Amino acid sequence: MKPVIDVHYYRRQINAELEGWLKRIGQTCPVRLIHSRYDLCMARRQCLENFLSNDVPAGYTHLIQMDDDCVPLDTTDNILTAEGDLVYCSQPGRNGHRGHWGDGDFGCGCCRISAELAAKVGVAASFDLGLNPSRTKMVKCECHVFRDRARELGYESKMVGDVGHYVEVVIAFDPYGKVIQRWPKG
């Protein structure tokens, strides 16, 4: 397996834990910071296109995509070595619940896609939001749209580890002057 890692740098500065992990991993495989002027779905498609057009001919076999708000945990390294064409690390949602977890689910925040699967899915059919008929409400994230397309082609996703999710929290005083922390609503 010869992976390349694209980190979607679209919200803020990369957190120190991810930066340290990438520095360590970057000694064994290329790491690129990807900043797109467009939305995240388009940035994911751009990375997939670059992987198929440039990396695969250069001998790379897998594309790892990570978001800049990932926080590596003890099992995150599994994304580098686990068997499979479509693997991912679980990640809690931005509000501290939901998210992606378990075999059969899939999250693009920290995932690995084989060259074989990438070529079959194709760039144009990947990483779109699932919208309702009037296109006013998201009914599927780009992760599940990609997973469903992979399933149609006979590929199943597998959870191989975990990654934390760096999110903003609200810090305030309670009525007694004690500092409390709460998750954003949502």
C-alpha cells in the first residue's frame, strides 16, 4: 500500500495534535495541505481528480483525506495500514453527538479510498450533498452519498479506528461564578 494524504485546510489553522501527527506520518508518505476557494464537497472532488490524474500514474495506491479539525487518537494510525478499499475513522459530529460510527457507515473527515474504487466511482459522481427535491434541505451528507455510490459498485465501508473532532465550545460562568463549558446547540 502506498498512500498519499490530502488535508482539507478550510476552516482554521490546523490543530497542534494533527500537525504533530502529520509531521510523523509525513516521513513515510506525502502530506499535502489543500485549501480550496470553493465548498468542501468540491475540494474533495478536486483531490480525487488530482489523485487519479497524477498520483495513481506515479504509483500511489490509496488516497487518504482528512479534515483540518481531526484530532488523532490511539487508533487513527490504522487508516494507514488496514485492509480495504473504503475505510474510515469514526468521528463524532460537530455538536458532540451523532457523527459517523461503525462498519457500513462512512465519514469523509478521515478516510482512505483505493485507486480502484476511485476510478470506478468517478470524480463527477463523488462527494455531493444529498438534497431534497426542492434543493432547500440537506438529507444526506457527502459522506453517505459517496458510501451509497460505493455500495452500488459492490464496495462496503469499514471503520478501522477513531479520530477526535476539534470543535468550538462555549465557556461561561454559572450563577455562582464557576466556569462551565457547554457544546454549541445544534
